[in-house]
Amino acid sequence: MIFRTFEDIIKKRLTDNKAIIVVGPRQCGKTTFVDELIAHHKLNALMMSGDDVDDRTRLSNTSAAKLKQLIGKHKILVIDEAQRIENIGITIKLIIDKLKNIKVIATGSSAFELANKINEPLTGRKWEYILLPFSFQEMALHTSETEEQKLLEQRLIYGYYPDVVNNPSDAKAILKQLANSYLYKDILTWEDLKKPDRLEKLVQALAFQVGNEVSYHELGQLCGLDNETVERYILLLEKAFVVFRLTALSRNLRNELKKSRKIYFYDNGLRNAIVNNFNSLEFRNDIGALWENFLMAERLKVLYFNEKSCNRYFWRTLAQQEIDYIEEKGGKMSAYEFKWNLNKKYKFPKPFMDNYKVGSSKIITKDNFKEFLLP
């Protein structure tokens, strides 16, 4: 088994009285993770699933007395695919409030599926965490940093979904099925979207614009949607863990772009499946976008899985001066520029360096990226 650094976070929460909610993209290993957690620590757990009709009935619209009888002598109740159970938030609240010393661990495929049902009843009663596809850090721990660096081109093209990593010869077929069968499933199910074909066009447009600033107006024109619908669809895609956004830093300079945003995909392989391009790097004209998306997604995992918090931005001016990525912590900025091949010298823009408290600045290339993606 590939150790998930996420486990160290969860272990710290096993002894308090709050529920643990694990959400994340479909097929990223939530069920496997919880099963291994229970087995590895030999926890006395009752395992139930929202996919099972009988379990759904037992956990829907129930009472504290029935729940006590159901759980019996178990100390932990695990509910997989919890979003499929009616009023699951109220059920978990009953367990926490009425059945002392029972720990609840619930998983769900998309944050908004569970959020619609648990946020209000479980206010102050839950820890919510996101489990994403494997990370560079996890794979480097599983084999070695050297071995994972050798696989860099494969990761840029096929990404880190567990099934892809474990079955590299079937990577293309797995990713295509993921993109076709699972990518929009939650959104279409829960939002009753009237024009799913336009959502698909929007995702394709975002995939082609990775690394560039996106305009909701231009996206709308491409997809036949108004600005408000584009913004709403992108928010849904964020909640379904398909994409995440990065906003522009703007505080001091008059010509800074103030309302710009970039949008990245959580996984390179999924992005490549959407644009149907699995060509090797020497036959691609989007290596810069692949490199930037890979580094952004992996850096996000490093920060999240190691519980490091900071503000995250990109920076650009009307004069086209730019910095790919900035982290702000304690009032100081760390600036990063991403270059796959550093063929010519790059200098960080003087207006930025003069007007912000910059603690460090670094160009990240394929020769030094490991230190950027390890805690």
C-alpha cells in the first residue's frame, strides 16, 4: 500500500468527539484509505455504505435508540458514500450528541454533496478533510525521490489518480473513462443542469487555457453561456474537485491586474483526457502549461497535507510583467517562476521586488523542483 500523508492528520482526530468527514474527487482512494486506516490501527469499527440499500434505510430518519442498537459495542462507525443517505447530517448529529464515545468517520465524493446535508446540523461537530489523488511526496516516500523524478514525464502526462499509478499500462483508458463517466456525475445529479453539453465545453475551454488568465465573458462566448452561469459552473467544478482557482495579487501598483484569475486542474492526467492529448512531451506544444499545472497542483497538496497555511496568488501588470506563483506568510512574499527549460535568463520584475516584502524568489525547473514539492 502507498502511505497517504493524510493519515497523520486523521490520526490526531480519532480520540475527540467530533465526526471526521473525508471528501474528495471520485476514484481518489477514499474508501481504500479508510479501510486501511481501520485495519492498520485495529480499530473496533462498524462499516456501512450509502451504496447499500439496507444501510441507507438503517441510517435514514432514525432515532438515537435505534442507532445505539445498530452500533452496539463498536467504538467507530464508518459511513462510506454518506451523501447518498437521506438526512445523514442529522443522523451523525444524533450519534455525537446522544451516543457518547462513538466516533463517526464519513466519506463522500464531492464536498458540496455532503455540505448541503451536514454543514448546518454538524456546526462545531466535525472535522472536514479533502483527500486528493496521490502526490509527488507520497510517491517519493513509497519508492524514492530519484525513482519518482525518473517518472516525471509520465506524471506530467498521466497524473496521479491511484488507479492510473497502480495500472500504468491502462492509464489512457482509465483516464478517459474517468473523464467520461465520473467527471460531471455529481454536478449533473445534484444540480439538475439543463445544458450539460455546455458544461463539457466549458471544462474543455478551461483545459486549453491552463496557465493563462481566464475571462468569464470570453468563456461564456465560447460555450454559449452568460457570465453568471460561467461563474456558477466553475464554482461547481471547484466543489467537485475538478479545478481550483488562483487570484491575482493587487495592493500597491496602479497597473496591476486586480480581478484576474487563473484556473488549474487537480490532476494533469484528467486535464489531458479532457483535451484528448496523451502525446509524449517532445510532440507537444503545451509543455509550459503542463509543467505549471503540475507544480501548482502538487504544491497545493504539499501545503494541505502538511497543514501549512499561506495566501496564494499570481501577479501580472498591464505591461505584461508577471510572476507565476506567490505565497504570502507572516507579511512576507515568496515568489516563484516556473520554467521547464531555462533557455534564457529570467529576472523577477523590479516593480514587484521594490514594492513588496519579498523573502525569497526562485525559478523552479525540472532540475530543482523536488525541494518545491517536498515539505
